[in-house]
Amino acid sequence: MNATALSPRMSRVRPSPTAEISDKVRALTEAGRTITNLGEGELDFDTPDHVKKAAISAIKKGDTKYTAVAGTAALKEAIIAKFAAENDLAYQPSEVIAGAGAKQLIFNALLATVAAGDEVIIPAPYWVSYPDMVALAEGKARILPCRAEDGWKLRPADLAAAITPQTRWLILNSPGNPTGVVYSPEDMRGLTDVLMSHPHVLVMADDIYEHLRFGVPFATPAAIEPRLKARTLTVNGVSKSYSMTGWRIGYAGGPAWLIAAMQTLQSQSTSNACSISQAAAVAALKGGRTFMDQWQERLVERRAIVMEMIRNTDVLTCASPDGAFYAFANCAAALGLATPAGKMIASDLDFATYLLEEAGVAVVHGAAFGASPYIRIAYALDNAVLKDACHRVEDACRRLTRPAARKAVA
Ligand code: PLP
């Protein structure tokens, strides 16, 4: 046995492409380049003050020890109240769990339920982590491509055609990363109607961007179709809605058998989420969201800045997204063009690399999310910084040229 050999499991997982871009940005910045990172999936707003104060008070009070694995009684109560008030979903304490981010909860749910060969339906474009989590659980990701013409929404007929006896889960993410798609209650009803005919399929509703919407309603499957609640895991968290990505608190509501299994996995891996962050999350969930109106106004301004940049280039197209803080822009018109250095743009990765090197702007290539040729532009940055980055992208796009047609050989 070679001491440095990794387990075969490792061949099924890639490092997160978004984390890789952030590493590249850090390396270029350390080398003296000025890079604007439009690749990062987090808001630049500060965590609200009342939340920070709750954390400081938790430290001072000595809330610094292990807690119950699934979360403190106070946090569970706040989660139950949130689901009841905002989503019309009633859960008992045995039906909710808090973990170190929505990511950990999704991972634990899949690991707890997916057996070798089980299929998990993932509409594409998707959040980068779903397929790798499914692979780590030895399942098969069944990627269902969605179309920009359909607003990136999964069509009920496509869902119905994809379900097999091996289907274990359908993962839905609305508002969605990377497209900003928001399923309306009617869209969601179309999907829940299909699911009602397939009682062996579990439903994962990743609602992490719930509060980041621009004038459109929110719909979560267990609320749209209450008969699905017994086989739906509704996942949410404070990372995006409260600008608390670093605090690492996610939560989920679902059937007690599933929550108990997720708790068992958590008890043998990380145990409880950070006690101080749990106290902060209680303050976030209970403290109201008046600050959110101002955040939304700023995000709408930023979305307009990015959409204007997209219109100003000849190589990008994108419909205005309804939610999250991403624009998923088609870059097909850039393919086949040459950079000033004479390099041909052959893929969305080449285009993203060109923007990083030429414009000093980091974006994530669509292939990372299972759809090409696209780039994901995250616009959660200060308006002035964002405008400057957009101008640099426009200039870089202008410098792309069509290579001279080769003379036909007589
Ligand atoms: N789900 C989606 C769709 C995401 O985009 C992210 C983070 O980028 C997460 C889940 C993870 O959230 P958390 O920070 O709570 O782990």
C-alpha cells in the first residue's frame, strides 16, 4: 500500500470550481494585479449589527460549549417559527435540523439516503456542488438540461420523462444559482403535479436565495403541494439572506426519519454547528428584515449595471434575472474570435480566462454549472467597483477580433 494513495472516492470529486477561481484571484492579486472578483457567490453587505451583537453577547454569556447536535432549542424554535410564518410549513422540533451551512445539510441528506446506482435528478445549469455530492454518495446524477428560452425552468414533461424506478431525489433550487431563475407558484405546481404520480421520489428544495428576489413571488414545493411535505426536505440558511456566509449556519425541515438520519451523520462528523453562530442565527431569524429592502434596492441597481454592460457588448446576451445576484450570460458570439495576443476563444473557459487576464475581472465559466457557452457574473459588489469592472469587460470584448478568413486554396 502506497502511503500517499488516496481513496477511490476521491476520483469522484473535483475541487469546487468557484473556490478555484477565488484561489486564482488571490494568486494574481498577490502578484500585484488588480482583479475584480465577479465570481464569488456572496453578498458584499455587512452582517447586520443586531446579529453581530447577539454573537458577542453569546460569547460573553459563555455559550461556547457543545450544543445539541441538531441545534439549540432556541435556534430550533426560531427555525420552526420562520417556516411557519414565511412558508406556511408546520414542523415539530424532531423535523428540523441546523448544520454548518446549507451545504452540509444537503450533503448529509444525500449521504443518508442515496445508495449505489440511485439516481438524483438535477436540472442544469446547477449549483456546482450537487453532482459531486451525489457522486460521493455513490449515486448517479441525472442532469436535465433546461433552456434559456424557457427562462431556465425545468419543464414538467421533461421531469416526467426523466423519472425512473431508480430516481431517489429531485433537486430544485429557486431562486437559482447560477441563472437567477425564480419558479412562480404556477411553475412549481406543474412540477409538484408530476411528483404526485411518483411517490418513491424525494424532493430537495434548496431555498437558500429565498429572500433575494426582485418583485416576483416565492414558491417552495412542500407549501405548494402539502401532500409532498412528508417526502420533501426544505433547505435554507442565513448565508445569503442575512449576508452571513462565514458564520456557517444552514437549516432544514423535513420528515423526522430523514432528519434523524442526517443528525446521526452529523453526530459522527462535525457535531453541532458553531454555538456562537447559532445564537447569531436566532437573532437573524427573529430580528425582522427591514434592512433587506435597502439591500434589494442596491441589488436592483447592480443588476441594471450588469445588464447594461451585457447590452453594450456584441458578444454577450442575457435576459434580466428575477432573483439571486447572478447573471448567466450567453457568450456564444465570442467563440471563434481572436484575442489581441492572437489566441482563439474556443470555449467559455477560454473566454473567462481571457476576461481574467485581459480585463482583470473574474467570472465563472458556464461549463462549471453544466451549461456552455455561458459565463456567470456575480454582481454583489459596490456599484462603483462593479461599473469599473463592467467597463473593463466591455473594452476587453471590443478587442476581440474575427480572424481573417483563410484564403481558399486554388
Ligand atoms: N445552495 C446553493 C444553490 C448555493 O449557491 C450555495 C452557496 O453558494 C449553498 C447552497 C450553500 O450555502 P451555505 O453557505 O449555507 O452552505
